[in-house]
Amino acid sequence: MTIGAIGFAAPWLLIALALLPVLWVLLRAVPPAPVRRRFPGVALLLGLRDEDSAADRTPWWLLLLRMLALAAVIIGLAGPVLNPRSDDAARGDRPLLIALDASWAAARDDRAARALLDGVLAEAGRDGRTAAVIELSDPEAPAFQAADAWRSRLMGLAPAPWAPTAEVMERAAALLPDGPFDTLWLSDGLERGGRAALLSALEARGDVTIREGAAPLVTLSPPQSDGGALELTAHRLAPGAARQIEVLAHGRDPAGAPRVLATLPITFEDSAREATGTLSLPSELRARLTRFEIAGQGHAGAVQLVGDALGRREVALIAGREDREGLELLSPLHYLERALRPSADLLTGALMEVLPANPDAIILADIATLSPDEAEGLQSWAEEGGTLVRFAGPRLAASDVSRGSEDPLMPVRLRAGGRSVGGAMSWGAPKSLAPFAENGPFAGLGIPEDVTVTAQVMAQPDPTLADRVIAQLSDGTPLVTRKRIGQGQVVLFHVTANAEWSSLPLSGLFVQMLERLAVSDNDGTPAPEELAGTTWQPSEVLDGYGILRSGDTLPGVAGEVLLSDALGPDLRPGLYEGEDRRIARNVIAAGDVLTPAAWPAGANVIGLERQEETPLAGWLLAAALILLSADILASLGLSGRLLPARAAALLAAALLLPDPSAAQARPPEALASEVTLAHVITGDAAADDLAAAGLEGLGQTLFFRSTVEPASPQGVDLETDELAFFPLLYWPITPAQPIPSDAAYAKLNEYLRSGGMILFDTRDADIAGFGASSANGAMLQRIAAPLDIPPLEPVPSDHVLTRGFYLLQDFPGRYSGRPVWVEASPEDAEAAPGMPFRNLNDGVTPVVIGGNDWASAWAVDENGNAMLPVGRGYAGERQREMAYRFGVNLVMHVLTGNYKSDQVHVPALLDRLGQ
């Protein structure tokens, strides 16, 4: 029942308020009415006054005080709530069906959706209603069960990395059970076919409440090559105020470790739904890119995998004459090799030998005449997407190739002979280059002043010539021409590939032009028909949150559907491997446009947010206790048994009790002068209390076994507390803990870089490695993604953690036998002569990751007794002892670094002493 802004969980208790008038009579404590008896002797007492008098009835204000106290008890027990949550779907007596779009777009509101479903199912459970869940991304026939059963399975519901299609919506409508039921539909906010028919089917069975999130949805389109740069376009679902986002370019460093290689800010203008940015990277760095991701979005639509599209290209170099020994600078291929080797894999050999390798580009240096087989094979290769780059030279100038008619493998017709512009018999001084056209492949490249051309082959004037010129000299004569052949292209440099006819090969401009033509312009994406008859195995797939998972257990996908079919359970977004290449299939394809959902008029559409409610029962019951305490003091005062001053003192003492929590916080000066172990506050009271008890137990062990005397452990709020005072942060992972803000991540990264250590504990026995298949493991991946964490490896047998204080080879907690991960050792680390261990990296590993639930094994109560059991009997206590030893080694490693590794210098020191 709701009265104004106050609701009652047990409104029937309010009936007791009707008994207050009766209680008035009962609480008056009126003595029996006096009986009037005439006694003559009373006349002698007339005029006398008794100084000690007693009231014959309870004062009205004391009765009012008692009635208010009882009214507060009655109303408090009725469960009053200020601003109670109201949800039409959670009311009623019919079964409740929860329909989830469960698409990648729903991931952005996943936390709010889980909180909403938890509250709705709790209310349905109190009302005794059954509930069922249907995920529209992969629907199955819904089965109604107790609402509490579904509430315990909420963590198993996760958004899919695809969206429901019209066919899937139609199948979901066919799976709906008969009979009346109400529906709560959690929509991802995107328009799609089949939604109206499904809504009509649900409305025919009962009331439908639609919930949509308000979190902004931003997606990323596939990168497009714009000359030597990459153009990235972001889209948002609805227009809004000007906003800047950041795109992270992920890749691998030279050691093979994943890193953020570059960042690109992109700004949405006011009311704009599309924003574009350009990322310029060196070719070698560009070849290392693996994916692009919009920071802070947390869904698969904000991720673009690149596969081999931006990887190193294969370029075949073929010269028209053999290199002359000792004359390397005159070689037609010398400058080409120097220009392309940093950014491409080079192939050499005869033309018919390299064509079966299907290179991305073929460069012919002064080759004029091709055999019929070579010409046919080269033309077929180019039509399928290859780039053929040809360079002129004496042979081409002296041949009849593309003279009378245009050769299929030449972009233009050529004049007979050549043109000399720089010698004694020339037409004038050497010519410089004209600025490049803004719409050409060389747009934006600077032209050095010292680049000149002294000779060239001339193009025959033709109506199509102007459209095929992509670079020209200052006098307007063509320098580079291009023609499309099927899906590929043929390009002709009208000068030689060496420095005989121009100084172009001696400049950095030559490198940039070749990269634009032979490396950057090839996107590496095949046509769907080219993949027919092949099978592609998923190596890594995206989940709904945009996190890459292993795809080794998934079946292969037929090539004819890999690029054409809609995403779904059998075709997930990710990286697919073939015999010689990798293809990326992304959630957002080129040309995809987001459309907000358009619901029919009259549909009940509200947001995901549930209004904050404030329980009042505690306040009312506390007020009742205060009123009853005041009643006791007033009654004692009226009877003369309590002085007013003493009553005031007792009341003040009761109301002004000191706050015990005020003594827990310690000033920064104390933290700086003491060794204080800390745990991250997760918001889960049970996990936080257990972490504090675990660090307390570890601190007592350190106190009794070492010279370290740690102070009481302290909980740390990442958003507000300074981290520099704590050498070790124990971070228990819970499924529902909040993700830290950007400011908190900045503090955490600074803490890790300055020598601090974080012990991540998934507390799930590290199921499936790193806890990847558990809710805790998934949360760890989301938390750790923005952290600057180095490459990791299981603790090697010669790591300092194995001998920091105790000699250990395993690191159990409440669970045992699971790997513990630390910073990976350098690849070149070698054992010193005569020593059993290597000289590993100097310093402290910034993170230790495991799932053995160490806090549960360390935890002690106020009497110093173990709080939780570990194993059984002697074996269990032995495991607890090993857990304590791991904790001691860990703290010693934090406080002293790799001091044990100094033993690798012992042989050298002994040798020096012996001398």
C-alpha cells in the first residue's frame, strides 16, 4: 500500500492504529475512583496542607508521549518506505515473463539491467509469482519457475555479441507459451525487424512494460585507408551535445606483448551523429595493429578487429635485367628493396614463380615484353585485387609496348622513345614535381625541392589521360599514371626505379609513394565468392562486452557464409583463420547505421533506472525507543525518584554516544611511518570484512615470525584514498563490484609504476585458467583492462617468491593446486655459473594474480582463531600454514624487492676474494 510518497510492506499492521484510543485508557494508569464516606473526624483535618502530593491521573503530555511511542512501533513494523519503487511488471498475480534483447548493444546498460531484474524478481518472489526468461538473441521456449530460482541465475545471463534478426524475433513469438502472463521487456534501444509482431503477441497475453537504457551508445566502423593514414569513423545512436571520445589502437610490441600502441581523440560536433578522425602511423607500427576500441563503451560494437587487413604485405620485386656485380647502386631493385623492406615482406624470383604465392603487389622494374602466359597470369591476378606497379627504363622506352593501342597491363599509351630534359641535347633544365592532387593517393605528401627528373617516357595524349594521372611534373607532363583492372590496379612510374633518370629514388618521398601504392591501399579483404569451398576456424571471438575469448572449441565456418551471413550463435564476431590468412568479422560493418527503436503509440516505455527508496522502519523504531526512554525518565521524575539534572545527564549520555568508527581512521603521518597492508573496498560487505580479517591474520603471522610489525589493515576507497602509503593492495574480486573511474585508474597505474603491488584474488579456484569462465574471472578481465600490466607468466620455479623467506613451490590459499601469475621474466635471463636460479628482472612484480582465496585461509577472529576451515584434518592445517608462508614471502618481496637474486653474484665475489 502506498500513501503519498510512503509505501508499506505490511500495511495490515496499520490496523493496530485504531486501538490507540483504547490504549489511551489503558495507559492513563488512573487509580480507582475515590468512594465518598462521611466521617466526622475529618472536620479536624480541614485547613491542613500536605506538602507531599501525588497526582490522581497520568499527565496528558505523558500519555501523548506513550501513544506516540506505540504509534511509531506499529508504523515501523508495517515496513514504511519513502519513495517506494513502483514497477508495473512486478505487480499483479499473473506469471512474469522477462524478455531480454540480450544483444551487444545491451552490454552498455548491463549493470543497471541486472540491478533492475534483481529487484523485480525479488518483488515477484514476495508476491509468490512465477517467472521465466527468454533471450531474444538466441531464444528458447521459456519455462516458468519460482522467481527466486531465476534471481540466483542472473549472473549467468550475459549479452550476446550479435543482435536478434527478424527471423529470430518471429521464432521467439512462436515459442511463447499459451495462457495469460505479464511481460517485462528489456530493450537495447535499437530498431530491428520483427519487433512489432512480437510486441503484439506479448500484449495479447497480458500487460507489457518496456525498459530501455539511457546510456549513450557509440559504435566504431571499420578503418578505411586514406592514403598512408587510417580513417576511423564513430557513430552514436542519438544526436546530442558536443562530445569527445578516445579510440585505442591495440597491438603487440616487439616482444609480442599486447599494448595500446596509439590513441586517437574523435570529437562529435553538437547534434552530430557521426565523427571521423585520422590516425597516421609508421608502416612498421601499423602492421602490428590487432584491433581498435572506443574507450569506456564496453560492448562489441565499439571494437573493430583488423585481422590481416593492416598486416605486412607481400610484395614481389622483378627486374628486367640482371644486377651487375659491384654496381649495386645501378641495380633496378636496390632502391625498391631499401624502401619496402621495413613495411613489407619481399619476394624475388621469376614472374611465373611468384604468381602462385599470390602476393599483394608486384613491381616490375623496366620490364617491357611479357610472354603470353605471363601476361595472362598477371592480368588474372590483377583483376582479383592485385596491385601491379611498373617502372620505365631504357628497355620500355625502346620497345613497342602500348604504342599503337593501350596494353591491358599498362595504364596509358606511350610515345616512341623517351624524353631527356637535363642533358646537353635536352629540352631544358631538369623538371621538378608539381603538387599532388588532393583527391589522389599521394595527397598530403610533401615534395622535396631537390627531387628532379632528367628523363622519362612520355604518355600519348588521350581523352582518358587526365583521369589517370596521379602525379605530374611542374610542366604538366605525367610522372605517375594509374588504371583500374577489375578489383586491382596497374600503376606506371614514367621514370626508372634507380637514380638514372631522376633523383626521386634518393628521397624519402619515394618510400612514401611506394607505401601508398603497394602497402596502404590494399585492404586485404577478399570478396565473398572467393571464399567458396573453404572452411575457416575461429581463433578468437568477441563476447558481448567486446572482450576477446578463445575460439578453439567452436566449429569451423564455411567460407561462402563467413562474410555474407548475419552474426549469430554459429557465426560469431572474431578472427577466423584460413590456410594462409586471417579474416576479421566484426559486429559493425562498413555502412551500418544505428537507428533508435520506434515503439508503437501507447507502449509503456520507461528507463532502466529504479528510483531510490529509503526504508523508514529503522528510524521509526529508533524514535520509539527514544520516546520510551524519555517516558521512563519522566515517570521516575514525577515519582520523585530521579532528579531533573541526573535525568538530563542520562538522556544526553544515551543520545551522544561516541562513534566507534571514528577511531578506526588513522592520519597520513601514521600510515607513512608504519607498514600497513590494505584491501580494496568492493562494496560487498562480506568480502570486505573477510579481506580485513585475512590481512589481520597475515599481519599477526608477520609480527611473530619476522621483524615486520604491520599496523592494523585498512580498507581503501580507490576513488578518494591515497594509495602511496600502502606497499600491498589485496583486491578480492566480486561479480558485482563497481568499475573504478578514470581518475582511479590513473592513481592505480601511478601506484603500480612507483613500486606498489596489487594481489588480485578471483576467489574461484581459478576455474579454466584466470577464472575466465566464472563471473569473478570475467570481472577481473574488465577491471584489469585499463591497467598498465606487463606480460605475465606462472610463477617460475626460480622466482624470488619461492625463496623470499620460506622455500616454496606452490602457493595455496583456501584452494590449492592453481597457478599464480606474476610479471614475465626477461627472455635473455640466464642462470649464473654454479647457481640454480636466474638473475631475473630487478624490482617487484606489480601484480600477482590467482584464485586460491588467500584471505579465507589467513582470516582470524578477534581472539586470533581461524575463521574458516581449510581442507580437513592435518592436511588442511598444513595447507593453511603454506598459505601463511606464501603471504610472508609476498610481503617480504614487496618490502625488499629481489634481494635474494643478489646471490647470483656470489661466484663472482668469491672469485674476486680468492684473487
